Amino acid sequence: MVQGTVNWSTKADKDWLQGYVDDWVDFYRKHTKEGQVASYIPILAKANPNHLGISIHGKNGMIVKSGDTDIPFTIQSISKVISFMVACMEKGIGYVLDRVDVEPTGEAFNSIMHLEMKSIDKPLNPFVNAGALTVTSMLNGKTAMEKLEPILKLLEKMIGYRPTINQAVFESEEESSARNRAIGYYLVETGFLESNLELTLETYFKQCSIEITVDDLARIGLILANDGRDPFGEGEIIPRQIARIVKALMLTCGMYDASGKFATYVGIPAKSGVSGGIMAVAPPRVRERYLPFIEGCGIGVYGPALEDRGNSIAGIKLLKHIASQWDLSVF
């Protein structure tokens, strides 16, 4: 892409970027045929595998979006970012990290192999299910809705409205929860959980069933790109240190056991969910030329056709292309 002397802030610049993004979405949509929608949660199997949409929100106020951007979907594992931030805000960073580590696992997100084979004293990170359940158990509250309330409040501050829980998805997750229950029983036996198993699971399934859009993911990503501050007047929403820890975790652990490849070939913090969502963060960067969104941006992607690690197959390819074209990498 020729950069010239454009400042990427005028309507003409936006129209130019819009044309590129429209072309890229059209091109990468064909890769949806290479993946499959999640089927182990039955209701997610009803998603249209051909959908692909992206929304990009810049610190300068520019928004570029294309494709299937008006389709609501459940946040799924991207909620692990929010619950971790809430736990750190409620309990303190030290308390949380004494109970959940920050190391990549190299195993599938729903595995407990590392807990059993490596004789570790806590789950390796908050983005695998064992770590996420442990974090959810830490949240204050005696009922699932009490535990969820600060999650919903934080989301409302970031996206501008209070999201809802998709009851049908929650019930589908609860009815197909054998693997998470197995993980949960192991966590009970080892003493990791701070609330009883049924309460922890109910809270976890409900947080995964919160419904959002790609615009919402881009908005959250933008706040994280800005170290937890809303660039449009709300001030600090997430403490800077927590925002930075979250971005490090997203970069090293956010794309399940494909995180290393994503960090290498895309190079920006991201967190995926099995509904097909990806939330990505491009922090401000210093370059010799003025590139699109150089002040930082948040990116939301939706593409429910997944590769074998559980990430949106077309979404990853689209993000890789955009990161390369606009030099978004943090490296």
C-alpha cells in the first residue's frame, strides 16, 4: 500500500481505507470453507460458517468496518480477559497471580494435562479453562449474578451499553459441560476453587454467553491499546498495570495453543473465542512513515468457521494480512 503524505484522518482517507478493507474481507471470506463451526456446544453449530466481519476503531476516532458486522454473537473465551481484569481489580494483582500463573501451556484450552503431568501448584494462565474457572471462582458474590455484576458493569463502561446474556447459549453450554465439569472436579480436588463448583460453573457459562458485536470487541481493544484509558473522555477504566498484564497474556496465551504462531506471524495481542470472535489490540507504534492507525486501534473480528485450535480460520488470515499491510506488529 502506498502511504504518500496522507494523514489517515480525513473522510477521503477513511474512504480509501474502507475500499481496501472491503476488498480484503471479500478475498478472505473464501477461507471460511476451510474451517468448521464449533459443535461441542450444540447451539454454536447453528452459526453460518460463511460469515466474516471486521471492525477497527482508532484512537483518532476513525472507524472502518466491513463484512458481517451487525451479527450478535456470544463472547465465549474472550470473556476470560474481562473476568481476569475484574478479579485483579477486586482482589489485587498479587492475589490473583499467586493463584493463576502467566505461562503458555502448549496444550489445548480445555486440557488439564499440564496440571497433572508437570506437578505445578496452580493453573498456568487465566486463558485456559482451568485458569479461567479458577479466576471466576475468585470473583466476589454469593450467586452467579452477583459474581457477574462487575463483569457486566465493566463491559458497560467500555462499550456504552449493558450487554445481555444469551439464555439459549447458556443452557446449551450447561447441558454440554462434561469436559468443564471434569476440569472443575479436578480443581475442587486440588483446592484451586474459591467458590463451590456449581456456582463457579454457572457463573462461567453465563459470562461466556454474554452477547456482543465486532464493534464492541474493537471498542474494548481500543481501550486496552490506550493502556486502559478511554480516549474519548471516560478517563481510566482499567488500571494501567492490569491493562498491560492483559496485553502480555493476550500476546503469549490468547490464541490457545496457536499463540506462538500468531505472535510470530501477526504480532499483536489478541484473544479468540469458539463462537468465532477475535479481539485484537494494536498499541501505538513508532515508524518512519505515518501509517493507518499508528496512534493505536482496537480490532474486532467475527468468523465462526474455526481451525483445529478453535480460532476463526478466515479471521486469522484477515488479521495477518492487515497487520502486515499496516505494520501493526509490536515487534
